[in-house]
Amino acid sequence: MKQENMLAMILAGGRGTRLEALTKKVAKPAVFYGGKYRIIDFPLSNCANSGINVVGVLTQYESVLLNSYVAGGSRWGLDAKNSGVFVLPPREKEDTDFNIYRGTADAISQNIDFIDSHDPDYVLILSGDHIYKMDYSKMLAHHKACGADATIAVLGVPMKEASRFGIMNTDETDRIIEFEEKPEKPKSNLASMGIYIFDWKLLRKMLIADMDNPNSNHDFGKDIIPTMLEDNKKLYAWKYKGYWKDVGTIDSLWEANMDLLDKNNELDLSDPNWKIYTEDVCAMPHFVGEHGKIIRSYVNQGCVIDGEVTNSVLFTNVKINQDAKVNDSVIMPEAVIGAGAVLNRVIVAEGVKIAPNAVVGDPNSDEIELVAKNVR
């Protein structure tokens, strides 16, 4: 008898334009986070920790670095026999000048043959640009217990913010009876997290029908889920409780890094029971010089600190020179902060050099400044 199994498909093809220069040459899921991670590490680690052995990563824009980073899956223990991380770019089309995924559902439709080759009972659809820890096996158990055709992970958000999200309205059994995309007057606060479990045979039929529908956006939220509700399929909500962050803007990426400095931080990247796996970079231990001072900060290996760092996150091989002051900032790998420079509420991109005595950022600004070029 065949053992029931689930594979995961991670949607990692978004442009990430609101992250400005950080995604000019790098796909959003490959953006740095938390001192040593990339955003894609989180869904991939969740899959590994949840016992999912086969993961397809659907890439598209500026994907060269992302493709090489995830290929093979060794960082997440997903390169053994009968397991793996598979890079799945859009397919070539004879009638177009370029190849794209037309929507989230189309991304899965173009890879039906890949999914069929692994013969799953269930397919897990994930976004590749959210930061969170989740045990997908618990969500699958809920899916089975409900006898669901589809299960959607939801997060309770403040009612005043609910109009920003796709909202799932449910009955007393958590069955979804209505889906509203960014409603002006939301009826509930259960926001879709963009995490879905589908029975594969049913989803496969729906995707094939959707592919040839000229009026479709080929999107799960706009087409597949509403159609399932119209057809009276059994859709259930699975309520997630824990840290979750969509790092779609410079401000939200900065906030997610700052969250790590809270002693009550829910994400807890040091939890040995749910490790977030990432690239193992070879570097010396960090070094604090005679004039160096670190206050409530994340400092990764290879950093040299001769200035003062307060409430900040420093990635690998960052150098803070004497008398420099770094406050409430995120400094990405290989950046150099010159002697006497002062930084407040900024994100400094990889490899950027800040000249001595430069003043960058404003401690009283409501917005975070991205420094993506050398400052003289």
C-alpha cells in the first residue's frame, strides 16, 4: 500500500520591487536577513523540519544567485536519496518573446509533470518571502482530520489592519464559507498567509481547467480558491499562532531584523528544536577592539568592531572603524563603516563603504533609509 505523502512548492519568483536596490540584481527570497540568513532559508528549513522530502522552488526574476543557492538542498538536509530541492523556472513558450509565470496558479500548472513524477497525495503551496517557523505536518493533520479538499493557514490580525489582507470568513467548525480580498469592511480578522494544502488530484483538475480559461488571472487567491468555494468544496482554515513577517518593504525588512533584538522575540533563531539552516560561511570569529563597544546587538562572525554599535544587526565580515557610531541599523555582509561615521535607522547593503565622518540616516525619521551605494 502506498504511504500518503506531501510535497512542497515554494513560489519564489516575485520581483520584490518595494525592496528597491536590494532586489535589483537578486531575487527577493535571496535577500539577507538576521545576520547570516537569506529569506528563503525559512520556508526551506520549515519543510526539512516538517519531514517534507521533496521541494520545488519556482524561480523567475533575477534568479541566478537564488538558483545556485538552493540547488541540491544540502544546506537543509534535502539532498539525500528520495529527497531534494528542485529549481523550477518558467517553461519556454513558442508564442512569446519571454517566459514568465502568469500567476501563482500558473506557476503550479506549468509544473504538473514534475508533481506527477513524485505521485503525492497532497501538495503544499508556500511563499518564498515570508519569515516564520511552522510545522506543516500539524497543518496536514488538521487537513486530514477535517476531510478537507483544501486547507489555508490563517493568522489573526488586528481588525483595523484586516482590510489590507485576503480575509477568510469561517463557520464554527473553521470551514471557510467566504473569501474576501482586501475588504473595506472585513467581517473577520483571519488573514490568509498564502500557505495552502490541496488534495493533489482535485487541484490538478482545477489547474488544467484554469490554464485554458481566458478570463482567469491564473491565481490562487483570485481564481482557484473562489472557484472551489463556488463549487462547494470543503475548505478549512488552520489557525497559526506565532511570529510571521512579510518583508516586502525596506521598513518591514528593518523591523523584522529589529524584532530579533527583543528579549521576548517569538522567532527564537537559537531554538535547537527548530533550527533554521543556512549557508555555512567561512570566517574568523568576530573581534571587538580596544575602543569597540556593543550594546544589545546581533554581531555575526568575521566582524571587526572598533566603534560603537547599539541596537543593530551586523552580518558577516562587517567592519566598524574607530569612533564610528551605528544605531538602530542593519549592516549587510562585507560593509565597511569609516572612522567617525554616524549611522541611524538605516539598512546598508552588501559591500557598501561609508566614508569617515559621514552622517547617514536620521534618528527621528519615520522611514528607514537604504544605503545601496558607497557614501563619500
